[in-house]
Amino acid sequence: MMFSFPYVVLLLFMGICAYLFEHTESEEKRGYVSLTAMAAFLIFYGFRGYIYSDWILYTETFRNVEWGDLLRYDITDKEFHEPGFTLLCLLCKSLVNEYVFLNVTCTTIFLALLYRFCRQFDFDNIALVLVMVIAMDGTEIVVNLLRNSISIVIWLNALIYVKERRPLPYFALCTLALSFHLSSLLFYPLYFVLHRQVSRWVFLGLFVFFLGFFLSKASILLSIIQLFGFEGVLGAKAEAYTEVYVVSRGLNPSGTLEKVALVILLFIYYDEVVARCKGGYIFINCLLLYFFAYYFCGEFKTMSDRMSMLFIFARWLLWIEMIRILVIENNRKLLAGTIFLYCVYMTSLNLNEPVMEYDNVLTGAKTEAERRRMFFKIFEEEK
């Protein structure tokens, strides 16, 4: 738990803020609690040092970016970055030529747009949302996926237009998200499906199918080839490819138990969630997309990781909705306490790698050269 300790401390602070928010009647004081939680999140993540792994590439991008890069659209070029992110880097570099300023800016944008999205769908306890963000893959999104983090929260702000059936602003925001990350191409067709009503039995059946497919260790690639009758040489090549190159996602017992628990509770309270949650079928359909990416595409770990993170927010918000929907106060407290303890456990478990060793530029972070030496030493040891 040595490396995860700072993250656990932040999580505990957010838990206290979430508790105070729920037990404060004054709207003004609630606002101060939310502001305090967001300020702590911004200071912790925005002013972080060189932690995790992708900073190796982003520091080079920030150091070498030029205005002429805005006119380069060759996506096959390994130096290519989407124009929206390139422009953001250029503006940050023009104001303060320090990489940490880019981190602060990206974290501020993420936090502001996440808050706006939560307000749109009546999730007022932002501290509780941030508890979920920290514990359930949100730390990796904020710290490691700068471009993707912004594209995701831009798209989240477009979901209100799915509910209101307003295609123009939805596609406009998808295009803005696309200017930060190419994965946003997946968001365009979702306008036509996210509002669709799905019965509780279909929801349960799809989850069981995705999880069952994952546990069967069947290959998507081989299954598609067999389905269309493309055996023979093509089938042999595909089988060789899956054996040599494919890295499968491992089964996480505690994570699987949490997901199964969420599905069971959703199945039981399905009608109440649809009726009371402003997101309704949108969040449920996004959760199904998350399970599809996480389990059905689990054969390809990197693709599964990146795709599932696009829809991880549904897990955050639907767990909060489960807490809110319980009528009996003791049951609500029990569920909230259980979820929080799970979040503490997962944070201490998942953020305990040497590359996650935390430091902050406000209190004295290691230099880029020091972190580079540490990073490549860790990388060599793991090889």
C-alpha cells in the first residue's frame, strides 16, 4: 500500500466531503463542500508530478509542438495529435511554457465539464462522484489519458441532447470531442441507440452473455471466422495470431463481484431507476456498452481497456443511483458504506505500482530527468 497511500488519503477526504454534503441542509454550505472537494481534486491531480506512464510521450509532444502541426492531418504519422489537443498545447505553451501547466489545464477542463454533466442529470453530490472517479479507473483517465479524458467529458455533456432528441448540438459536441481523440468516432452512431428502451430481462441477458463469453475464453476473431465459414488457411492464420499476439484481460474476482452486484441491484430496482434517474435508459445502455467492451472484447486487453473507459461513467453514476433509490435509511447507509470500503480497497490495490509513486510540484516533485530514470529502471525490471 506504500504507493497507493496518497490516493487513499484523497479518497478518504472525498468521502468526508460526500458525507458532509448529504448531512448539510444549507445550499450555501453544500456549495462550499463541493467547491472544497473539487479544489482538492484539482490540486492533487492538476499539480501532480511525472506519474504513471504516458507523460513520457506527452512531455515530448508539449516540448516539440509547433503551430504548423495544426495543418497536419496524417493520422498514420506517429507524431500526429488531434487538432483540438494540439491547439490546447500551443495555447498553454504560449502562456506558461511548463508541462505542469498543461496538466493543470486538462484537469481543470475535465473537472469543470464533469461537474456540468453531473448537474445536468441531477447528481449534486460531486464529492461522491469523485470518490467513484478516483477508485474506478478515473485516476488512469485523468493522469494517463490527457486527450481521451477531455474527449470523454465533452461527450458526456452531449448526452443531455440524446435525452432531448436534439441532433445538431449532439453531433457538434461529438465533433469537438473528435478534435481531442479519434475514439470519439464511436460516439456519433450512439445518438440513435442510447435512448432506446431496454427491458430488465434483455439487460440481464446481455450481461450474462458478455460475462459468459469472457469466461468461456472463446476468441471473437475465430468465432466471426467460423460464423461466416472462413476456415482453412484464414482460420489457421487467425488462430496463430490469437495464440501469439493477443493478450487477454485477466479475471478480477473482487471487480467481477462488484459488477455482478450492480447488475443484480439494477435488475431488482430497474423500474425505479428508469422512472427516477434523469439519465434513465441512457446510463443503462452505456453500462451495457461498458460490459460489451470489458468482457466481450476482453480477448484484446488494450482495446478492451480503452473502449470500456469511454463508458465507465455509467458504473459511477448507477452505483450512486442505487444508494439514492433505497427507501430505508439503514439500508442506504449500509450500501453506501460497503461501496466506500470497496472503493478504498480497489484504490489501495490498483494504484500501488511504482510508476504511480505520487509527488506534487507545489510541495517539491522529482524532476523529469529523475522520473525518467525511475521509469525506465522499472520498465527494465519488469521485462
